[in-house]
Amino acid sequence: MTFRQNWGEDRVWFHANDGGLQSLPTSWTDAAPVDAFVVVAAGRSLFRLADLLEMAEQIQASGLGQPESSVKGKMS
């Protein structure tokens, strides 16, 4: 079994029973390292920190999170 990055993702390469070379995304196998977030969250969180930070950046870029677009900002 060999690990390589192809097409922007880590893949596991192996010889199938017929001798042909096959590959699968590493994330589909138990060869991938366990995500530290998954271990620490232990099923208690629906979102990863990286995803929440990305969402916060997108909200900020859209202007929806700015005080002047909120009701409180318009009243002051």
C-alpha cells in the first residue's frame, strides 16, 4: 500500500486481487489520521472551528454583521 497526493487529495494506492493498481481517497479508509477535532468534540459539536471561522468571515464580508445593518445600529 502506498500513500500519495493526487488531484489535490491524499489517496491510498493498492494492488487489487486482479493485480491492477487501484486508489481510494485516504479519507475513505482507516489509513487517514483521526481528525483532532473529532476526538476532542467526542460527538458534542455539530461544527468544526475552521468552518465557524469561515462562516464568520463570509458574514463579515457580506456586511450583514455590521452594526449599521442591524436594527439596534439603525436606531442609534
